[in-house]
Amino acid sequence: MSKPVRASDTPYGIEVEAEKTYFWCACGQSENQPFCDGSHKGSEFTPVKYTAKESTKVYFCGCKSTNNQPMCDGSHKKS
């Protein structure tokens, strides 16, 4: 698998906690979207580490086409 699976047509709005680390699913196969559950094992994909600077709502990419991993950059509107 060289292209990730499109998990969603919209971003995932998630309330994150300051200083907490999250691992975004880059392959699109996780059952725990937008976070990694290890489904990438055996592929060229690896999860992307994200550490929240503050407690706030952020938007993780769901289409897996973002150029700003792991955050949504609007790519879902183009592809």
C-alpha cells in the first residue's frame, strides 16, 4: 500500500490536552481514527507524533492527503 486509505471526507475535531502526546494515523486503516491503533504494521506508514502545546480543539486530517501532517489543511476539498 503506497497511498493511505481515505478515512474521512472531513477533518476530526478533537479536544486535546496541553502537553499530552497523540499519534495520528497516517495509513487510514485504524479503527480508532484519527489516532493510530497499529494497523500500519507491515507497511511503509508510521504514525505521526503530535504534542499539544495547549488545551484546545484542533482538527486532525481525515482524508490523509494533508501537506501539514497531522493537521487538516483543506486537502479534502481538492481530492
